[in-house]
Amino acid sequence: MRLCPATIWHASCIPTFAGVTRHDLRGKTDMNRYGFALAALAIGCAAPAAALTGTAAWEFETVGGINSNDDWSFGAAFTVNTTVRATALGIFNDGTTSPNSLVNLYACATLACDTTGSLIASATVDSTGTTVGHFVFTEIGPVTLTTGSGYMVVGTMPLGTRYAFDNIGFATDSRINYTAFSDRYVNNLSADFNPTNGASVSDGYWGPNLLIAGAGVPEPTSWAMLIAGFGLIGACLRRRRAATAA
């Protein structure tokens, strides 16, 4: 069975079910034979397209300092002021080197992320990912981040991979709470949870990032397909009741 993309409806997308042909569906058989199948197809087509969604947790206008002097794991601790979903993990990429970084996302035991943390998402990020601004991202299964909890994202930067710091125009997404002293760094490639504050630059070492999206409201095209599917189911039921009464 072929399913159509979320924003496309075409006769070739109509499946051939047992006893029902595309020729039938163009008007030769009654609704009861295929209505439910079409409704299920419409609902199935409402699934969103496979693409990265969300905005970067932080970004800057211009790179300040840049270096590639050793093996590092850079991290950033943060909280959120509304429920969001992390949809991708990323790493800084200035385009002159090919990153190959492990990026981990942790839920912290405290708001300050100064004790322990539990791994909740992980991704290997390289140059085949999707570039957004100064970072390249790899999609993850969406992870819900809630208010009242601390989080930390940690990414490895191997020797030769360039990282940035003291950047110009640094800013966070309005849903993210991050301070200039939330960054972490350690001289290895572990990407482990690091409770030690390592602030020594203006905004942090980049290093890692994440994409965040809203709490999961379907897009308008998805709503349209869902409504169409349920409408077809309702029409089938009404027709079946009318036939039974007759």
C-alpha cells in the first residue's frame, strides 16, 4: 500500500484493497466498501514530514575567538520557562573542519546542575547533519523538557575541530534560561555529565546546542487531514445507518 505525503493528495495514492480497485473508487462501488479505508488513509497522511523542527537554544551573530588546541568536552547547563521538546542535538561548525562529535543531553538532579544527571538523549553529530546558523544538528526522538528541572547538553570537540568563544551578539531562545556562567568544560572526549562550573569566557565554549520546539501541537496541514479522515468515517456511519433503516 502506498501512503501519500502529508501535503499531497493524488489518485495514485489511493490503495488497492481486497475487492476494491482504483476504478471502483472513482465512482462504481458504494461508500461502505471503501469509506473506512479512505478515512484511515487520510489520517495516516496527516503524519508530519520527516524534517528537523524547532529553533536553536542559543546562537550568536559573529564568532569571537576560535581555537582547536586539544580534545575537549564542552557543556552548557540551562532551564526552560515553559514545556518544550528537544528535537535535535548539535555542535558548532564553522565550515572549515568536519565535526564528528558525541552530544549528550542530561536531566540534572538539581536546577543548578551541580550534582548528578541522567542521560535522556544522545546523538553523533557530523557534517552530514543539517546546518542551522553556526551549528550542525542531528535529529533525535523528541524529548520533553519541563519547567522546574535543570538540563545540561555536553558535546565532544576532538583535537583539530574548531570551537568558538567570546562571541558577538550571543542570545538564547526566549524559552531558555542560560547565564554566562552556565558553561562547563573538561579536557577529554567523554561527553559525561560535568557538575563543575568552568566559566572563563563571556558566553561559553561552543560546543553543543539543541533544537527546541513547542509541546506538540499538530501543524495546520496535519489538522486538515485528520479532520478529513474523521469526516469520512462519520459519512460512512451515517450511510450505513440509513441503509439499515431502509
